[in-house]
Amino acid sequence: MRVYQFSEQPYYPAWNEHSGSLRVIFPNRKCDPRVAADLFHRYYDEYQLTDELGLDIMLNEHHQTATCMSSAVVVGLAILARATQRARLLVLGYPIGHRPDPLRVAEELSTIDVISRGRLDMGFIKGIPYEIAASNQNPVHLMERFWEAHDFILKAMTTHDGTFNWEGDYFHYRQVNVWPRVWQEPHPPVWSTTGSTTQARVLGERGYVMATLGTGFGTRRIYDAYRNGYVAKHGKAPGADRFAYLGLVAVAKNREEARKRGELIAGYLRTSPIVYPPFRNPPGYLPPEDNARMMRGESPPRTYTKGGRVISMQTAPIDDLIDAGVLFCGTPDEVYDQLVAFCEHCGGMGNLLMMGHGGFLSHQQTVDNLSLFAREVFPRLKAYKQPDPEAALATVAA
Amino acid sequence: MSRAAESVPSGKPSGLTVAGARIDLIERGEGKPLLFLHPENGIDPSLPAIDELARRAHVVAPTHPGFGRSDLPKGMRTIDDMSYFYLDLLDQLALRDVAVVGVSLGAWIAAEIAVKTTAQLSQLVMANAVGVKVSDRETRDIADIFAVTEPDYLEMVYCDPAIGRRDYKTLPDAVVLAAARAREATARFAWSPYFHNPALNRRLHRIRIPTLFLWGAHDRMLSEAYGRAYCAMIPGARFELIERAGHFPHEEQPKIFAEKVMNFVACK
């Protein structure tokens, strides 16, 4: 298993000052740039430590929010491409359907791939609903734009013998020729995220690495949709390396300390959904059939415990978050056992996206959390033998 | 008349296929043809305003592409596209001397039709119309309806918000789905530029048929000043307020709305 350490780089000092929304409309007067600078340097120190500990690194971006200061993820990638030596650098993700100019995206990511000497993983994502207000892209066309941007970026990265022409529905260029050329051939690995079985199948057909977040012990259903898509196109079962899962991780020498850390990191879950309701579901972000169900008050639950109980990630106590596979928390032995049980549920999960820092966790606690994990959990996860892919596929058909 | 209409009794919409897309169409009444173009919240066949208009006119009220049960033709993305669709519809139904009556987004469509040609049109009625930008770039002419809660939205667009309230838990599936489709279709056509076409201002001078702006006086999505500025861009257009009505005056004051429309259409 690979493990990617991830932090949203939150501006937590303002979290208690919101009046109903930490996103979109939360005034940036609440952000003291001196405090922000200190936090950024701290977070990049922790990423450099991650590199030294032998773990990989994940970055993301959100906009107009105190929950995540990384609003231009290419900046973080650029810093870490130079300041780290060996970690893979996963951007998950790059909201390419929102970008006005995918040529610029291709140039940015190619440059990162070269400076890092081929350590980039490219996660292309739709983006959560709250991002629409910031980009003002039409939510109805977002996925069409996403796929056209995706096609364009890959073509730009794999064309090496002069310019090409592009006159699509959303983007127009006549002389495309990206410098520098990408390091990894034919292009850096593509990742994406989803919570929908329909999209999971599409990602399976393409063979991209698929990540889910907060799906807990409901993850298998989405992975199985991916498996169906994958086998239809590739004629065999996808390996565990095609699956990723974002989980919160709090490990400590004893259970009490781990739970204390778990509660602090869970500050991410407590604050992430605090957003003024009109921005939660812009028109066209979901299909009309799904919206009609929501208007009737029928919203499908997202997070299940191992026993099939539905929980709310925002309000659930620590024990429920652990039962749901949202938080992996305890001594190194306990965390290892929880992760293995989760992999077995998934039928294989080869990439843990580990939120080893979140919420109010201090620098010292983060350093200790990451170091202990790297020393006592990670070596065992690397040695862990994932469930047989074909056996996992066989249970889908059955 | 070359039309592919399925005749359905008892006031239900019939179907019509235009340019390969099937849309719902209400046809009611006799006499002068009147094309009613519904606003962004869709059209309900039981709307009293349609019956009021149908007392004195032959009302043709389509459900716009992408709204209700109407198909969305491939590639249709703008109100400009939509206006060509309706020019095709006018040709297909062989309508002549038509009064076009639009409310809000429907009035925007009407304006986009009329700047292209008024050859088949007799009069234009624009009720609480969107479609143009009148202020500077940092002044929002049209309130951001996608950035407010449902109760705040109803306060914004109705004089009496109770008229717009719906309990979706008790309504038929088709009605709930139509509401969801209306919200999506509105965003499709009006997300950015927001509820306007920046080029329309410069084209409105081409409208040389009698034009009436009707304005629900309690509209808080659009100001009366916006309506008057828009009206001033169309040569000779008149402006009349409808009291005790908001953004959808045909819903809140159907009798007065229809009376003003018919008085205008009859005395050209």
C-alpha cells in the first residue's frame, strides 16, 4: 500500500468567527496574512517531514474558504516539487472543468512533472458544489467542460512533434505545443474522485485511479461499479493500486492520546460542511432526477458503519467515525487492524490518502502523529497482501 | 397547417415537434394568435392567466426546450439559440400577425426573436423582462436568485410569497421533476452572462412594432428603474405598472395582466 499524507492547510484561527458560512461569503478580513504565512510555512515543513519519513504527499485546492488556504494548488505543487526529494506529489484535485484555460493547466502540470523529476500524480476532479460560486462556470455544463479539458490536457501532454489544432465546444486553440515536455511517459498517472456509481464505472473503463472520501463501509458499492467498468474494457480485474480512499488518521502510543488527536483532526469534518445553504447545491450540479428526490426530502445517506448504520460525519462521535471507517484511530496496532479490515471490505484498496493533519491538531502533535505512523504502521501496510483482485471481482458478479 | 400535434382533450398540453425536438404545447381559445412565452419557473397548464388570455385570443403556449417535459435540442445553450427555435415554430405553425407575450425569461426570448425579425409579429408584451445589462459592471441589475434560500427567493419574486410556496413532498412526481428541470434549464441559459445578453442592448432599436412593458410593482429581483431603462431602448415602447404583483404578474394578477395585454393587442 502507498500512503499519501494530506492536509487542507486550514486557516483554523477564524473557525469560531463565522456566522453560518466558512465558505464562499466568509469575509477575508478574518484572515490575518501574518498568521496565514506562519501556517503555510508550518504546513510545508510538515510536508517536508512527510517526504523524509518515506510517505507520499497529496495536495488539493478549495476557494474562498477558511477550511483550506490552498486556493491555487499549483503554488503548493511548485514549492514541494523543489523542496522534497522522493515523495510522489498527488494533486487531488485539480478542478479542470472550472478552469478557463486548460492549456495553462497542461503547462503548469508538465512543469511540475519535470521539476519533480516525474513525481506528479494528476487528479482531475469535478469540484464540490461550493466551488461553482468562485469560478462562476455554468454548473449545467461542468462535466462536459471537464471531459473536454481532460481530453485536451492529455493530448497536449502527448503531442511532441509540433502544434495541433483544437476547436471544441468549450475551448479553442490553433497552435498547441506545450513546453516543457512531461517527464513521465506517456503522461503523469491520472486520478479522479467520485461518490457516484455511474461515474465510478466510467473511471473504471478508463483505468484511472479512483478515490472516494467519507464513503466508509459503503465504499465497496462504488469500488464494485469501478470493477464492472474496468473488466468490461480491460478484460481482467483492477488491482488494488487502482483504488484510493481518504481517511482521517490519528495514531498515538496510547488510546486516550489517539482519541484526543482524532477529535482535533475531526475538526475538519465538523467545519467542512458549514456553508450558506444556497451554495450547497447549485442548479445543474446534480441531474434533475436527483434534485427532484432531494426536493421531496429523500437524500441518499453517504456514510455507513460496518454494521450498516448511517452516521453524520459532521456530528458523529469519535467511536462512530471509527466504526464507519472515516477515522482510523488508536495505537499503531489498532490503526493497522482498522485499515486492514477496511481494505478487506473494499476487496482491495492500494492508496491510503491519509489526513494526518486536520482541524486544530498542533504542529508537535502532527509531527508525532506522522512519525509514529511512518515508523510503526506504514512498514506493515507496505507488507500487507491485498485481497485477490479476481476474487473481489467474482463477488461483484455473484 | 403543417404541424405534428397530438390532440389531447381537457386542457392538457399536446406535443409538437420542432427542429427535431418534441415540446409540450398548450393551445386554447380562438381569434388573434398570441404566443405566450413562460418565465424561468416554467408553465402550469392550469394557470388562470392562460384561460384569461384565451377568452379573447388563440393562445399558443409552449413549454420551452429543456423545461417541463420538453426536449432540449442538441447544442442549444443560449437564449439566442432558443429564439431561432421559436422562429422555426412560428414558421411551422404558419402563424401570422402574432402578439408575443413573454414574462421574465420568456420576455428575454421574445426580445431576441423580435430583434431578428418582426415579420410575423404584430405586438410585443414584455412583463418583468430580463435580458439586458443597464448599470455599470459592479452594479448587479438582477438579484442573484441562486445565492438566496428558497424562502428569501419567494419574498423576492412575489408580492404574496404564499402564491409561490410548494410542498414538494405532496406533489406528483412529474410536477417535482418539472420544477427541478426548470431550475436547471434556467441556469443553462442564464448563468453567465447572468440573465442577459450583452449584445442585446445594441439590437433593441430594430424592434419597430408596438411594445408594452408590464411591470409587477413589487418585484425585488428586478427594479422598476431597470424595467424603465430597458423599455427606453425599444422605440416607442410604453411602460405600465401592475400593483400587488411581483416578478410574475401573470400569476399574482391574472385578470389585470390579461386585460392589459388584450387592451394593448386590440388597439394597435
